[in-house]
Amino acid sequence: AQSVSQHNHHVILSEAASLELGCNYSYGGTVNLFWYVQYPGQHLQLLLKYFSGDPLVKGIKGFEAEFIKSKFSFNLRKPSVQWSDTAEYFCASRGGGKLIFGQGTELSVKP
Amino acid sequence: DGGITQSPKYLFRKEGQNVTLSCEQNLNHDAMYWYRQDPGQGLRLIYYSQIVNDFQKGDIAEGYSVSREKKESFPLTVTSAQKNPTAFYLCASSLQDLGNQPQHFGDGTRLSIL
């Protein structure tokens, strides 16, 4: 069965620090990959998505993610985080079946 | 503005009681989904519907039921058979149930047992 694994459950950073959140998926075929963000008290929003083409995808608010097929990874990055990036981040993949979500990573950014 | 409306925001259930969570979308999307979110477990799919008058079980359908009589509405009933219903429930929709279609989410309903 497909699965998505996010390595960190809770990450704490200071403002201006760089961010990388790990995500690994298990599906071996063609896969669509997503990162969603859930800000406190708000609904899940799409940050970015990868379907095909350039493996480095850019999303909203300065986030980017790199698809590395050989590593089954789709890590999320941001060079300099802000306090407003405090949220829960979910990686998701969809291969031959339904959309599968990772466990989520809670990011806390200290001002 | 187009979007997904879930109601109520908070819901309390007594033991042995069925409760229904509402989900309405005005995005003209064909596909709709119900997820359950528990701390540390991400989102798990309960039911989904690719088109009106049709729906399929997700990974954790036991103790839940749905209907899809109208395109814009996909209510979820949490029955008394669901032994651990306390959770945050999220409704989502997408234009179609295809891999490259991102899903749009509602604000969620938090269900608690009295």
C-alpha cells in the first residue's frame, strides 16, 4: 500500500532560519505530490504541487520543494522563515489510488 | 467567493447518538471527500464521491455513512457504531477525482463526545 512519511513531527526555528521538512513516499510509479499548510484556525491550503517536468517546484510564500525520484523524496524548503510560517505542514502523494497524507509536521517559528 | 462550507464548527455527541456533519461547496466540483484528522496521524479518508449519486468507502469507513443527492452537498453521518468519533473532520472537493487535481478544504468540524 502507498504511504507517505514525514520525518519530523515538530520543528522549532528562529526567524530567518532556513527550513527543510522531509517527506518520503512509497509509490513506485508515476506520482503526483503535494504540500499543504494549515495555519492556526484556518483550513488546509495548497502550498505547491508536482506533476511532471522540472523537479524543483515553487509555491506560494517563498516555499519550494524538490522531487528526487531516486530517493522517493519531496522535501519542502524555505531559505528564511518568518513567524507567520508557524503552521502544520502536510505532504501528500497520489499514485494509482487515493490521495495519501503524511502525519504532518508542526512548525513553530520564534520571533 | 467560491469555497467549501462545513457546519457546525463544533459538535457534541451523546453516547448512542447519530450526528450529521454538513459540507456544501459552490465550486462546481464533481468530486468530494471526507477526512478524519487525529493528532500525529495526518488525514485519513473516510468516504469519497466522484460524482453525484455515487460514493465509495475510503480507508476508515466503518461507523460512518454519506449521501450525495446533490452535486454541491456531501453530508457525513457519524453513527453510534463509530466507537471513537472524537476527531476533527475535514471535507474537501476537487474538480474531478484525478491525480493531478488538488483538493480544496473546508474549515472543519470538531466532534466531541459528551
